[in-house]
Amino acid sequence: MAQQKRRISGKLLVYVLLTLGGLLTLLPFAWTILASFKTHAEIINPAAQTFFPREFTTDNYATIFNDDSLPLERFYLNSSLIAIINVITNTFTSALFGYVFAKFNFRFKRALFSYILITMMIPFQLTMIPSYLVLLKFDLTNNLLGMVALSWVNAFGIFLMRQFMISVPDELLDAGRVDGANEWQIFLRIVLPQMLAPLATFGVLVFISNWNAYLWPLIVLRDVDVRTLPIILTWYNDRHTSDIGLQMAASVLIVMPILILYIVMNRWVVRGFSLSGLKG
């Protein structure tokens, strides 16, 4: 009985700590959203500072939407195109190469896979200049195509998919071959449907990474009309340093698509992370 009480107390303590940690994580984001509905005067006035708005206003959002120098729909389109194309290419190539490394034996397999793992340890700053020179050579700078041309393969994605592919029974693949399916049909019709959870998880991670990317788009994209939302946010905040409420509203507009995506994909993401803890 005493041991059971200690076990319950231990679980309760863990839940309390996790709840507090979750609240602390959500606090800055919640403040950002609420501050976007406050006036600048309310935010900077020490006597009027409260967590919730004293005077709820949507003027900050109205100012952004009515700003002719800020065509949000164009920047949303730029960021969406880059993120979506990279999600499609990265998830497909990662699943394909992960399948090859998990289910096929060929010469130098271990060496190639080790090379892929090593590339994960190379910082992006080390390959940034060579990558830019490649894009410059093919006239892909200042072009949205340049943001996806060198992003077709993801080393982490290959590693992740390979770990999941190992768990697919070989007997299932052999049954497909016996039925006359070729390797592409086996991959597309048998393997991929079983990988929906990890593919969704990886896709969300790729989308968030590309949506939030700042340094690489800043280097590659020079013209304003091809730039992405994080760059425009910095530019917009520099123009409105004296209005914190306006800055918070702009931040919320950029973060909101990611939040909506996570809410929609939450079930798949949680399932993918849960399965990742079960794979050897």
C-alpha cells in the first residue's frame, strides 16, 4: 500500500511539473496574442499594465490589413509555396531513400548511410556560401525556385524514415512481390500507407522549419516581392518600433498558420512521436 501511494505521489508530481512547464511555455505566446489587442499606450504604461486588455481593440490588425505597402497575401503565398514544395519533396525523397536503406542490401550501403548521418553534423553556416554560389551559377538567386532547388533531400528525414521502415514486415513486401507488384507499387501501395503518422510528423517539422526560415531567404531573396514572412516581419517591426501592439499583431499573423497546422495535424504528430519511442 505504501509503495502504491509513493507511485501515485510520484506520478502526481510529474503531472504537476509538466503542467507548470506547459503553462510557462504558453505564457509568452498568450501574452503576444493578448498584447496584439492592446493599444501601445496601454502596453508601455506601468500603471495600466495587465495580462488581459483593459480596452479590447482590433485597430492593430486593421492597420496591418489596410497598409498598402504590406501586401500580406503575396508574402503568405511566397512562404506557403516554399514550405509546401519542400514538404512534398522532402517527405517523398526521405521515405524513398529510407525504404531503400531499410529493405535493400547493396554495396557500400553502410558507408552511404554513415555519410548521410555525418552530413547532419555539418552546420548550415559551413555550406551556406557554396550553396549560394551554386544558385548564382544557375541564376536562381532572387527567385523562389532557389529556395527549393537545393532542398530536395533531408538527411534527418532519411534517418527517421529508415528507422520506421525497418519495422515493416518483410513478409508483407514478399507477399506483394508474389502477387506481381513491382518495387514502385510495393513502395507506393504497401509501404507508404503504413508510414502516414511518421510522414505527417516529419512534414509538420519541415513546414515549420521552412516557414520560420530567416537567414537563408534573406541571403537568396533580394527583391521585396519575393521575400518571405519572417523577413517582412523584421522589416515591418523596424518601421514601427514605437508601436509594440502593432508588432505583436504582425507576429501573431505570421505564427497563426503554424498554430492552425499543428492543431489540425496534432493527432498524427502525437502518434508519430509515440511510435518513434517504440522503434528499435
